[in-house]
Amino acid sequence: MIHRIIKHFLVNIATLYLVSLIVSGITFENGVNTLLLAGVALTIAALIVKPVINLLLLPINLITFGLFRWVGYAIALYLVTIIVPAFKLSNFVFAGLSTYWIAIPALTLTGIIAFIAFSFLISLISSVVDWILK
């Protein structure tokens, strides 16, 4: 059990850090201390709140094949921003990406849409990091 919680904590820290590198809008005012505290809060919120939200949204998740999994992260992120005052989510700003094969345009989102975008990206990256660690 403790091993699972520590793994979840490390995945959350890595995910928050990777998302902060990909998009701007995540602020860790006290640096690594805030990142660690936000990781602890997100782990607790994800282990307690997210299963309850996912259970309430089970019919929608079944119909959409789990596409609404990010809603649990959105609520957990909102709770973390309330609990950890030095952790802030403002505008979701993606500068864009242009390579030889693909071009992704710049994107700026604000308000509740920014929380949804952050939660979707955190859910996606967390799933990938979790899959790599298995």
C-alpha cells in the first residue's frame, strides 16, 4: 500500500514538472518546496476525491470509454490550488510546435477551460508516465 502511494506521489511530481515545461501557466512560487507540497496534495486529492468523482461519473465514463477521466483531475487540481497557496494555475499557454511532420498552433485558454486543459494534459502525461513505470 505504501509503495503504491509513493509511486503515485513520484508520478504526480514528475507529471506536474513535465506539464510546467510543456505549457506555461503553472506557478510554483517557492520552487521545489511548492512542487513537493503540490505533489503531496495532488496525491491525497487523487487518492480520495478522484475515485469518488469517477464513481459518480461512471455512466458517462462507460459511454465515452473513459474519456471523462480528466474531470477527477480537474476537481483535484482545483482543490490543490486552494490547499497550497503557492501553487497557482493561471492561463493555459502553449507556445505551439512546428516540426517537419507536424505543426501544432499556439493556444491560450483562461478560466475554467484552462483548468480543464491542465487536467486533461496532466491526466494524459500521468497515464504515459505510469505506463512507462509498469
